[in-house]
Amino acid sequence: MKVQIWSDFVCPFCYIGKRHLTQAINELGEDIEIEMMSYELDPHYVDQPGLDIHQTLANKYGSSYEEAKANNDYSAKMAAEVGLVYNHDTMKYSNTFKAHKLFQKSKEIGQGNEFAERVLKAFFTDGDYINDEKTLIRLAKEVGINEEEAHHVLNSDEYSLKVRQDEQWARTINAKGAPHFVIDDKVSVSGAQPVEVFKSAINHVKQLNETQELMDQATAGMMCTDESCSVE
């Protein structure tokens, strides 16, 4: 079984949702592959380094500073429940396109999930500016991408296309936001749903797969070709 997760690096519920999914998989004892996918919440965002995260999100969503802070406090509480630390006072909200380009490179070398996890921690916990090339190169080196390769990725269009392909795929499957989870191309789950919801979705897909396998076995050999039409 495989789960694909469309996620952005500044999305608080993406980090939490991934933890909920991992917990569900562990509790079920299933062998499930996780593939992270690129999704930009705001591809046209222009960084405003002089604003703190509360004011940035207040401006972005048209709310008051107090409302934005309350929402951030709520996400921090949710994060703490799954062992994550959200340091809103040091977060530097930014455009994530460059990070997604390096993420696509990391997938090529089998380190996509590791790089995604590292960038999420860098933003939410460590207070790193993840639109800074030096920061991104440092994070890339941690998963085996050397500095020369990282510079190439950041300054070429090759990996821009890979990011856009993930995002086009998200539109094709009608993903309205992040996080968005697709289990074996059969069932979609949107948002940082509770662990039990993920467990239910995984079990449902498991049943669908078992039913399909039985149907395939029952109809094996029942086919027509140009030369014959028989039951074997």
C-alpha cells in the first residue's frame, strides 16, 4: 500500500497530519510506503521579513492580530500532542518554491521524505529562513545533496517543472488544499484528520484491495482474444 501526501513546508497542519498518519500506520502494524508531494499554499507570496508570523497570517487571511495568534496557539497545542514543537515567535514565513525544488531533487536520490521532514522542522521548530539559499543548501547537504548539485537545482528550471507537475496532479485529483492524502489511488483524506480517521481509511483501502484480488482470481482466464474465447 502507498500513501501520497501533498504538503507545503509552512503548513502547520501538514506537519501534524503527517504525524497522525504515521501513528495510524504504526498502530495498525501495516507496511505502507509514504511519498511526499509538492504543494504550494501561496506560490505568489512575496516574503516580508519585517513581520512576525502572527501579523503575516493576519494580513494573509484578513483577520486581526489576536485572531491569528489564537489560531497559531491552537496549532502549537495540536503539534505538542504529537510530539512536535512549534516556535511561532521565531518562525520566518516565506515563499516555499525553492525548498520544493530541492525537495524534488531529494526524491531522486531516495531522500524525499527525509528532506521534507528536515525542512518542516527547520521552519516550525528551529526558526530557519527556508527561502534562504544558504539555509536550503545546508539542509540539502544533510540528506546527501552536495553544494554544487544544490546550486544547480536552485538556479535551473528542471526542478521547477517537477514541482509544477505535482501541483497539476493535485488539481487533477481535485485537492483543494494541504495536507491532502491519497491512499493507493483509491481513497482521499483532506486535512490533519485524527489518527482513527486515517486508520479507518487505511482499513477501507485494505478491504478494497482484498476484494479486488478475489475478483481478479475469480475471473482469471475468462477473456476473449482474436483467436479464442473460453473459460480456463
